Amino acid sequence: MKTIVFTVAFVAVLIKGEPCVSPDGSDGNCVPIIRCPSLMDLVRNKQRTIQDIELLQKSSCGFEENKPKVCCPSSCVTVNGEHGTCVNRTTCPHLPQKYEAKSCSGTDSVCCGPAPNLNIPIINCETSINAYPFPQNSYCCGVDSVAEIKFSYAGSGLSGTKVDQYPWMSLIEYQVESKTKILCGGSLISGKYVLTAAHCITGRILEYGSPSTVRLGEYDTTKELDCSQSPYSPHETYCAPPNATVIIPVESTIAHPSYDQVTTKHDIGLIRLKNFAPYTEFIRPICLPSKDYSVVPPPVFNLFVGGWGIGSSTHQSMFKRDLLLPFVNLKDCQKVYSKAKITLTDEQICAGGEKDKNTCLGDTGGTLMYRGLNSYVAVGIMSFGSTCYNDDIPSVYTNVYKYVDWMYSVMKP
């Protein structure tokens, strides 16, 4: 541990030079490239991509005695909104915890900030799961498994997830005559309830079929055994056990009583499972919000959507994918939808509206997630808006925080 701490401190001391702005817009220092660990990683990487080469070229800021100088990011902001330092991922001591990291420059450089506060009550999540959601600070909800270390590279756009990533994501199966179809997504929020959109459990969708089962722990819908490739080695794969996916019958559905199919207001609902969902590496609930994050957004408001449909505008994806989305404040979002004479309220939240950063129809009812300090939080439910065809129109989500009290009022043991 002493060696690791020394390495981080040493990096901070080395990176000094004339102020500059790095290609990603962050503050940096113009220094010889040999004194910039994150960019030197790219130079040493024999398998660097075209994007890596472009980054090196754009980072150039002159020469010192015929030695190239680069604008090296000296500081950064972690995914939790805290100040950090750009270092090689192997030198950040607390990354092997259950936390993802924001990249700086190159595939091996991450923003290393202070260690997360783990002074929280220890709860046996497997035996404590019940019909009601875990508290947000319980460390039992919104937490990915520790089966493998995960890193998220900012700006990478659409990507495939790890097998055990977002273990709350659910597929809602509908009985259509003698066939079973997947028409909506949702998220497990407790041992008995799945959060989804009201339009997924009532109204016109029932003309196509009734919600019959919920599939949990799924990754690849076409295979019995779920496997994903390691992002660091093309020769390594990680596979889930054969019993990782569980299909549970639907006991009942509860749409919000004020849901309006015309205005799409109050587009939120719950599915009660007939049997308790297990708590495993591949099946875990997401946290419900304890505050309205859209009122005063965190410094780094990373929002994610995931599902089996965002890879195509016309076909569902075979495996689970995710996408980083920009937050759009309600005022700016309303300007877009005013053209269609649609009025938004604070019971809705917007995200997306940038090229290649919107959800598709296959993710309707899915969850808009915020990655906080210790856990992921369900901040929105996909309601309506842009499909993959409209890159400049944000999607509209139901603001989950506004309905937490209602959810608790309709839940039962």
C-alpha cells in the first residue's frame, strides 16, 4: 500500500508546466510527454487505436530540446464529482472496490480521487431482501457485483455491458396467444417489485398481450450460457453460471391511478412478482432516490440507460447494452417539446438529445440511472420522446422521486 500511495503522490509532483487545455477541455500542463503517465501509456501501447493516435496528436503543445511536449491533464473530476488526479488505473488503490472509474487520456488512465466512505452498517443483503426497497445507504441496492472489476470510459457511447452489470435490469414478457414476446423493460427495486412505466402494464399495450413473467439476471437473450469478453484481454471471457437467469410469474400489476394515456403524465407502475427474487451476483435491486436530483444536479451528473434495444432502431439487441446520456434541464427540454404542444412538469425529467445518445423503442419502461457515490439510483422511467431516428430531441422520463411515497403506499409484504 505504501508503494501505491507514493506512486500517486509522485505523479502529482511530476506534472507541472505551463497551463494548457487538453483535447477533452480539461485543465492541464504542457510538459514533456515522458512526464505524462496517461499519455505515455498510449505511446507504449502497441495496440493503440486511431482515436488514441489522434489524441496524442491533438495533445501536442510544443517541444523542449527536441523532445515533444503534450498537454497533460493535471486534475480531473471523478464520477462522484470529487477532484482527482489522472493516473494509471493500476496505481489507484481503491478501484478494485465496487466503483467504476472515469477515464482521462487513453485506455489505462483513470481519474483517481479520494477513497469512498464505507463506514456504513453491514447488512446481510441475501437474507434481508424482502418486499420493500433497501434504503439508499444500505449498500444492498444499486450495487454491481464484485465478480469482476469494471471501468467505464467517458464518451465511449453505446457499448455492451458486462455479464453481471446492472443486475436490476429486467425483461417483461407478455403472453400473446401461445407465444411469449418481450415488449418492455423494467428494474427490480425489491424482492417482490419491478419498477416500470404505466404504459407497459395498462392501456393499448394489452391489445398485444398481457404481462405474464419477468426475466431477471439476463444478458444474452439468445444463449443459455451468458458470457462477455474482458475489455482488457481479447482472450479472456467471463461467464455466468447456468442458473443465473430467473423467470418469475407476474402476480399483479399496479399502474399509477392518475396515469393519462393521452398526456402520458404519471407514467409509472409496479409489477408484483409471484415469488421472491433472489439476491445474487446477477440479480439485485436498484436504489430508489432519497432526493430529487434534477432540482440541484450533482457536479458530475452521469445518467445511464441500459437495455436490449438501444443497439438498433428497429430490432432488439441480443445482449444487454448501456449508454451514457447528458442531463437536460426541464426548461430547455420544454422548449423542444413546445413545438409539439406538449407541456412538461417537474414530475418528468429529460436526458439525451445529442447525436447517438438517445434511447430506442426497445427500452420503453426501462430505467434512467444515476451513478452516485456508493450505488446506482433509479431517477427516471422511460416514458416517451426520441427514438434512434431523432438525435436532437431529448427523451422524457417519469421523475421517480416524485412517486416514491406512492410506491410505498401500494406495496405490501
